Amino acid sequence: MHGIRPTPQPIRAASQLGKFADTMRGTLHYTVSSMRPSNRVRVIMIDAKYKSNLYFKSSNSQITKNEHRADIHQIMCYSSFTGNSNKYSILCYPSEKIELSILKYRNPINSIENQINVLGLPLSVRKINEMKKFVTELLIKIDNLMSNY
């Protein structure tokens, strides 16, 4: 990257990137990380699992615990790539009834909080409207939390 300097005018939208690159005759002066959207974008990571973890949540099975721990680590990894100052994600599993538990982890180094909403949804057509309502309300709550940052 030595000898490459950004031009004084930043790129305002990704659609300008191609035009900008053509103008510079193959010399790209901006990286993707230097492009900023004009509006703040909020991202919620959602990962749907088709495992029976919530059916066996009272079990002492080390295999189930390890699988759940791996799922938690995976969703935390996904959400770490969002630009949000605090991270919000939803980890969905099939369950007998609609249920929600909230896990919060705070990074001691930078104080960023990662909130994982573990959501159990029954695989039942009869419950589809109830599930839609519940998930919609959950997304609105998360969006409101995110708009405070």
C-alpha cells in the first residue's frame, strides 16, 4: 500500500465504485472498509438450527451441551462482523412451544455487549400466526435497542 494515497473525495455509494475504479485506470484508492453508508445500517444475525437442543435442555448430555456451545460461538462470530457497537443476534431451534431466553456476553476489553436471543419455535402449522407475531415483536424490540446506540 506504499505510495497509494486516497483522493480527497470519498466514495458515497458502492455503485460509484466501478466508475471510480475505471477513472483511476485500475488503481483502486479506497478499500471497502473506507466506504460508509449515508444512513446507519442495523444488522441482526439470525441462525436457524434444526437440532433438538431445546427438547433436551434439561439433559446432562455433554454432547448436547457441546453442540449448543458451538452454536453460541458460531453466532457470536457471525455477529462480530457487523458494524454495530453492540451485537444482537437470534439463534433459533425447534421446540415444543414458543420460548425465548436471552444470553448476554460483555467483552471485558472493549465493553461491547453481545446479546444472543435463543428462540424456540414449534414446528407446527397451527402455531404459525402466533410465531409470526412473536418474532415480529422480538425484531421490533431488538431494533429499538439498536437505535439507542
